[in-house]
Amino acid sequence: MSVTIKDVAQKAGVSFATVSRVLRGERYVSAETQQAVHRAVKELGYHPNSLARNFKTKRSNIIGFVMPDISNPFFATIARGIEERARRNGYDLIIYDTHSDPDRELKGLQMLAERRVDGVILSPISDQLLKLEIPDVRILPVVLVDNLVEGAEVDSVIIDNVQATRRLVEHLLSLGHRKIAMITGPLNQTTGKDRLAGYLSALHDHGIPEVKGWIREGDFLMQSGYELAGELLDKADKPTAILAANNFMALGAMRAIRERGLHIPRDMALVAFDDMSEFTTLLDPPLTAMVQPAGRLGDAACDLLLRRLHAKRSMKPRQVIMEAELLIRGSCGANAYHD
Ligand code: RIB
């Protein structure tokens, strides 16, 4: 059986992408790694498959977007941004919804790679990207948006989740709240981890002790917001404000607060990440939210991917960091607010 790039990568202890970069003589690979790859090629007697090599020159003019929840306006708006940008540049888009399942995330990436799309934009919920087996020799450019994957040397588009959450907490502090609870996102995702870090750093910098019982880890879905807010509300020592790390969990928290006959914001202030697009202002009271530029995140991710696809030489990974906007409405208790 002929030796493949997979054998070379395993023997050299590097990724497929690195082997291909070395074989194509690209820069940004250490001398040590180049030696390891060339040694493995020699020892295994590897000869790049010319048919496979041809693949990399064939363009499908299709890109993929792998994301965790198409029903969430945040991701749907990113997808719209990507699609419009791609279409204007002559590309079609395949969207793959992983339902926040890591196995589906890898399956979607594998399917797109095998369908020979030209590149993929990924909003990851795991590190499965690192296990992607790219067809022989081809390199599949990947751009991350929203969450990051530790160890992935790829382009990315994010917001500064730590600073954005600090601003949400400091807004509640400015309204006089000192007993602020947080329903976090999944802490194995960078958005979940960084938002919790922003919450804790804001409390610390304002001399407010962390109350373990007021921090609950959610999963970015409505039911977890509902259940966790219920736990917080049923505590003897209740907070006066809840920060939900995304829109869906905020809706669940609203339901839990209402079911207990409590008033938002008088009995419990509520703030969150993300809008529910136009619906947010229809909520009663309208939700105070740290709103991410989801459409522009999609635009920027697509621009980075197209830039890489049409680059004449290899480029170091690039990160774009965008600003979120604090829209103050009625759910936090501020008087003057955005309508
Ligand atoms: O609503 C989905 C959430 O998960 C958003 O806040 C987005 O940042 C992602 O992390």
C-alpha cells in the first residue's frame, strides 16, 4: 500500500497541514520541523500523489460555514454576513449546523474537506478541528469566528469577551447592584471562559467578593438559563441582578423570574450578551444587552478566508478583534435607555 501524507505526518509527529507546507517549501515552518518531515519522507519513501496534488489547484468556488446553532439569531446573522460577502466574490456557501455536538462538528468539517470546498469558516464548540484528516496534500484554509481552538494556527475573528463582560458588570455596579450573579456559557469554550473571567475581574477590581453560589455554568441554551436562574432565585441569599452569557439563556432566566411572580428589573435586574435581533426590543422589559456585531463578524471572517485563498504566498495566521456595543434598555433598571 502506497505511503500517504498521513504516514509522514504521524512519523514526523506533525499535522497534515505542516507536512504539506514543508513539501511545498512554504516559510513559517521551523528548521527542526522541516528536518523531521524530510527525514520521515526519506525513511518512508513517500512520493506525493500527483493526482492529489492536482486537487489543490482545482477551485470549487464553494466555502463552508460550520456553526453550533442555526436557530440562534447570532449565528444566523453571521451566516448572512458570510453568504453576502461570498456571493459578491463568486462563491457559494454550504452551512453545516453541528447542534453543539463535537462529533457532528468533526463530521461536518470532514464532509466539507472531502467535498473539496475551497475553505471553511468555523464557529467551534470543541477542539475537534485538530483531528481533521485533510485529503492527501490539499490544505483546507480554516477561519475561526466567535470561539477559538487552542493549538490551531489559523485566522480568527472574535470580540474581546473579557472587556465586554467587564463593561456589563460595571454598568450594573453603576446602578448600585453589588449582589450580581452570572449564568456562564460552557467553560470549555473561549467565549464561556472569557466572559466569566471578565465578570470575576470586574468584581475583583471593585472590591466585591466572589460568591461561588452565584456563578452557574450554562450551555447557551434557553432551558439551562431557565433552570439555573430558578436555582439562583430560590436561594435564601438572592442576588439582585443576573448576567446571562447569551441571549437564549437570558430568555430562560426571564421565564424563571416571571414564574416566581417577580418583576424585572425591580425584583431582579437582568442583562445579557447578544440581541435577539429585532425581537429584543419587543420583550417586556426590553433586554439590556452587550450586542456583538454578528454580521460584521461574518464579513470579516469571509474576507480573511478569501484573502488566504487568493494569496500568492503563505501568510501567518491573523486575528481580527471587534468591539461589542452595550445597548441599555429596561431590563437592567436604568432610567434613560435605548428604545
Ligand atoms: O448565543 C450564542 C453565544 O455563543 C454567543 O454569545 C456567541 O458569542 C457564542 O459564544
